[in-house]
Amino acid sequence: MDGLNDKFWSIRLIAIEKTAKLDVAHKTEGIEKIKLLAKNDPNSLVRSTALSYLATNLEGNQAEEIFKDRISNDQSYLVISA
């Protein structure tokens, strides 16, 4: 969980991937943090990875609002294509 808040973008990338291994109690908190990273992280690779994680780990249309927002408002083609 601490890695999701790290100041170095590469650590945040690794932390996103490792969030799938969290127990149920921490996984919900991790997903909420990843949603924030998808919207607000200054690094486009982190935002893109966060969106990919959400697409894989959320069911149905739980992340649809975030996806629509990023397609409409993000300036990075990497994020838009994710």
C-alpha cells in the first residue's frame, strides 16, 4: 500500500501490479487509491497502468465513469488507448 503513495513513479507502477496480491481488507483500499492514480498521477505510464489494472480487476461497469473521464480529459495517447 505504501508503494502506491511513493514519490517515484516506477515504484507506483510496481505497487499497482502487486495490489492484486493484497488481502480482501486492503484490496478495496488499494483499488480506491488506484482509481485516484488513474485520474491524477502526473506520469502517463502510471495512469495507463492504473486503468489497465482497473479494467482487469473490476467487474461490469464499475470503472466505466473513470474510463469515460480519461478518454475525454486526458492528454496522453497512452492513457486514452488504455
